[in-house]
Amino acid sequence: MKPNEIVKNIMKLRGFSNASLASKLGKSTASAVSNPLSRENGMRIDTFLEMIEAMDCEVIVKSRLKDKIEWKITNHKEVENNVHQQSN
């Protein structure tokens, strides 16, 4: 699934319009959301993270190896070491 499809899906599930998400992001117009969502080449990772974090979601990178290590991607300026192992 492409990032813009993920954002659109979350928006639908959480009841966000372009205007309401833009407002939550502190943007003045709905085009601040609609433009990145309509780009054929996708959107920048920082834009994607900003949008999903505004809708109380996060991105997790999970190893497919047996160790199942996970990293949480954030849009924050400070560096976070979010590496942890799942116990299975």
C-alpha cells in the first residue's frame, strides 16, 4: 500500500476531511493535505509522518528475521532509539 493510500484510509476511519487534518497540522488550507495525497509519485516521508502522527498513528519497521526487532519512525527533531525486541 502506498503512503498516500494509507493516509486516506486512516482519514476515512478517523473521520478526517482534508480541511480538518490541515487544521490539526496547523495549516491554513485543505490543499496542504490534498496536494501531497494526489501526487502520483507519492509524498515525502516527513509529510507522511506528520500526517499520520496528527491522526494518532505511528510507523513501525519490523524485521522479517527471527529476531523480530522493531524500530519506530518518528517525525520529531530529537533522535529516538526505539529499538526493542518482541518476546515470542
